[in-house]
Amino acid sequence: MNRNFRVMSNLFHNGKDSSDDLFESWSYSKENYILFTVGIITIILGYVIMALGETYSFQSLSVAPVFLFTGYLIFIPVSLIYKKNKQK
């Protein structure tokens, strides 16, 4: 059983020591975190604008959904997909 565990461990860790720095192979950069933060702020701002407007106002029915759409469907996905090209 111990031998099987070592074989499985080597499959998942490729023989590397688990004490290696986790963030060396981390694929997200500073730009990803900035885009994600902008998306979260945009979403929060959209909900605040919606809450402050009257029920059937232009603010609640038009402005706030644009902020929410931008945050949820543009900034957050872009922050997860964006990958900076490294010059060799």
C-alpha cells in the first residue's frame, strides 16, 4: 500500500518536493489581480447605485445594470483569462 501511495504521489507531483514555492508556477500576475479588483469594485458600485435609486428610476433600471454587466461579464472573466506574454 505504501508503494502505491508513492507511485500516485509521483504522478501528481512529478517527483518535485512539495516544499517548493507555490507562487513560482502561479499563472496570475499583478494585472490579473488589478482587473479582478476593478471588477469587484464595479459590481459593488452597481449594487450601491441600484439600492440608492427609486424603484423605477433611470438609475436603478439602466445605470446600475450596466455596472453589474461590466463587472460580472467583462472584468471578472478577463481577469481570469488574461495572460501576460513574457519576453524571452
